[in-house]
Amino acid sequence: MNIFELYLDKIKSIIIDLGKENKIYIPDNLDGLNAEIPPPKFDCDISTNAAMFLSKINKKSPIQLANIIVPHIRDKYIETIKIEKPGFINIKFKASYWSNFTKEIILNAETFGINTKEIKNNYLIEFVSANPTGPLHVGHCRGAILGDVISNILIFNKHQVTKEYYVNDYGNQITNFAKSIYHRIREIKFNEKFPNDNPDLYPGDYLIDFAKNIISSNSNLKFENYPNVSEKLTELSIEQALLLIKKNLKSLGINHDNFVSEKDVVLNKEVENVINFLEKKKFVYKGKIKAPAGEQDKNWVEREQLLFKSTDFGDDKDRVLQKSDGSWTYFASDVAYHKNKVDRKFDYLINILGADHAGYIKRISSSVEALSGKKDKLICKISQLVKLIKDNKPFKMSKRKGDYITVDDLVEEVGKDATRFIMLNRSSDVELDFDFDAVKEKTKDNPLYYVQYCYARISSVFRHVNIDPKKINLEKFDFEYSNDEIKVLKKISEWPKCIEAASSKLEPHRIPVFLYELSSEFHSYWNLGKQFPNKRFINNEENISEDKLAFLIAISNTIKSGMKIVGVDTPEKM
């Protein structure tokens, strides 16, 4: 039950009728018309911009138009309608409205919040896609959770979603990775010292486990000579890395539907095929590019290379697909992979990228526009950096040294729930401070604890009176809720708007923010019971009234729904 959408439809209907009666002029569409959450200073429940929206076309002031519209807004649940400068129409409901609202959202708990009017699409969401050269670390963690919860929001809103991981298992970094494991195997089997002075190798101790697993499962392999074993060893090394990555993801509560191999894309000639496609469209040419920013012009040698006309699609320069030595660039195989995506007929492609890939967005978006003919086919979301704080000091990590914090380390330290909730607690496009100590606190300053405690408090009431809220059949819904209770119910009424914004803007941080605000309203109400006996949920007869029972069920259902989207548990005891 989206009360804002419901009353917006009523207002639109009134405006259309007034237009038919030639009392006002209406534009070709009413897309700019809205019904919103009013600022706290106004004593009302819904505010609409209808009068201001129609002002220009009618050549009347918003106040004049509001006075034309307001007399036609009739509803048995409306208590007052006020016109506020510069022309807002503010609607306040009777107390009885909130009884009906509570009834509707309890009876329709499974669908409350879903935008039924929205066109349902088929999305492919690619996220994480870290190189398969070791465990996932905290730098990957935020993007992984961002992609997973965006998927959950879209699924909740009845879209189709496929979650995909692109395995970068082709190129020099994979060669160096396989050589690193080869040297670890030599270290184990032949007591050779690992060449730590080689900067191309991966020094992390996790490679010792990879090496041991490969040795124990492949007794027929000989490791006297790298070239003779390189192809098989590379395959086994990637297999080990992916097993670990999938384990890391599982510890975060994340499962992908597909893992697509870059090596397969290259070996299946998909790069050549996409180049042919772009050539036919006249989007590639042989040319030279100027020195990249930061390069000394005198050290830069211009060579003829195969270039993609990304400037035709708003990029600042054309991009190299094939080097002068004939080898493909990483961008070329990425374009081929995106052609693979486009060919699978998804309505939208979503890429979750790390902060270091922000400069990559324009070129890959340009290629998808060239491949699909649609400007908005690809949506890229940046997951900004996470700053780790421990003992009130920045905690540094270094991937090359192998002493970075892995996802498993983080989950073991603070738990899956805290990791997911806190990583989502700010917009993904701003940096996030992750304080190891703060996420363990049992205070209002720890948002996860505060929300889970809200659910646990409500569950404690149900336990105390021996009630299973799932089996309750409330006999009546003509309660008169107090202003304090209505304040909480008004926050619940914002849940569909929260989902709508989180889904349309792909901004999952809106969910934990909403849950925290709802929990704050509930805790404030709970604390009133210390002073006012009529605010307490359990009365002197050790029972709970139906109005308060319905009130608690509405809150707990909403908290549960939101926490499920975030991928976080709702414990009944804390």
C-alpha cells in the first residue's frame, strides 16, 4: 500500500476532470506532478506540488490554482487540507486512516513496498570480477555487497536478475600467478627458496595452500620444468583461486549465477568477431593516439594502432583495441565480453566497479552504445574506497606484500551481518570508514545493533504473551492510534517510497538508513512506556491489546522485509 501513489492518482484524476471542464489547462503529460513526504515542520501526512506544477501553463499563481483544486479533494479519511506558500497542498489524515493502513500492510505483508506499476525488466548485474589470483580482500568487499543488495532490491521489486562474475583468467597477471604457484611447488617439493626479489610474483602465503592442494590432487604432474607444465598448472591455479573466491563470497552470503571466463571469450574468437562487427558499423579505424596524461611527450612513440571511435559517443578520446604488435588490449576483450552480454538480450546491464575504474566508465559505456544502439543500456555504479579503522587509527593493507585483510578475516572479526550492513550504510559513491571497534558496540551509534535490537524487542513481547504473529487473525481494525503511534506508522508508510528510490536509482544505502530511522522511532515510543503506562505493550493483566499487537506486527514485518533485502539476520533474542 503506497499511500503517496494512491493519493497522487486521486489528485491526477481530479486535475484531468478539471481540465475536461475547462476550469484549468493541463499539459500533455503529468510526469512532474508528485505527492511527497512533507517536511517535519508541517503538521500533515502528504504534500503535493500540483498547484505549482500547473502554474506556468495556466498563467496563474500556485495559490490561485491550489484554491481551485482543493475543494475537489474529497476523502472520508482526510481531516484537513491546508495550502502553504508558495502553493503546496498539504493533506492530514484522520486517526482512523492509520488503523486502515495498518490492516492493509499486515494483510498484504508479502507485497508491501513492491512497485506494481513499474515496468519489469531483465537485468544482468556484473560485480566483484576480481582477478583470480588470490582471496578477496576488503577492497572487493564493498562492491560485492553493493552488487548483491542491488540484485536483492530489484528481485524484491519483481524484476528478473542474473548475477555474474567475469573471471579475468587471461593475460600477464595470470602467467605471473601460475609462475608464483610453480615456485611455491618447487619450494615444497625441492626445498627451493621462493624468489621474493622478483616483483612480478605473488608472495602471499595463501599460495602455499594452493600449491599443496595441487600437489596432492595431481600426483602425475611433473614440476621439473615450467614450460612443460604451464598450461595445466595455469588451469589448476585458477581453479584453486576460484574455489577460494567462492568461499569468500559465501561467507558474505553472496552467490553468483554465472562465472564467465575471459580466456573463453578470447579463445572462442569473440574478440575478432566484435572487431568485425564494429568495422561493419564503421566504428574502428587505424590511427595514432597522443601520449596519455602523465606521460612525457618526448618519451612517447606514436604507432599506428586499431582504435575504437569512442569520441563518437561522448568519450574524450578514441580507445586502443589492438596494439601495434598485433596483440589485443584488455579493453578489446572487455568489449567482446559486453557484446556477449548484449547478445543475451537483457534489458539493462549493470556493472559494479571499484574506485580505480571510474575513468573506465565512459569508454565501456561508449562501446555498449555502439554494440546495442542504446545510450542507457549499460549502467555503471562506482564502489568507493573503504578506510579501515582499528584502535582509532587507519589500518593499512598491501596486496603485493600479502598482508592485506581478507574478506574472511573481516567476517571472522565482526560477522557477516555487520560487514554487510555497515558497508551499505553510506552511499556507494563516497568513501566509507569501517571502524572495527564501533561495529561491535551495543549502542545507538551502531546502526546494525540498533535495528536488530528493535526486532528483538518486539519479538520479546510476542514471547512474553506467547503469541506467534504469523498465526494471528485480528478480529477488528477500528483502532484509534495515538499521535505517538501514528508517528511510527507514518515512517512505515515511507517504505514503498524507499524501495522505489532504491530500485530506480540503484541506491541500496537507502534501505539501512530507512531501517535505522524506523528503529529510532520505535525505540523512542518504547521508552515512553517508562513514564506512561498506557504506552506499554503488556498491560497489568499480562496481555497485549489488539491495537498494539497490530502496531508491533506492522513494524516487525517491515524490519524483517528490509533486513532480508540487505541480507542480514533478524535475531529474536539479543
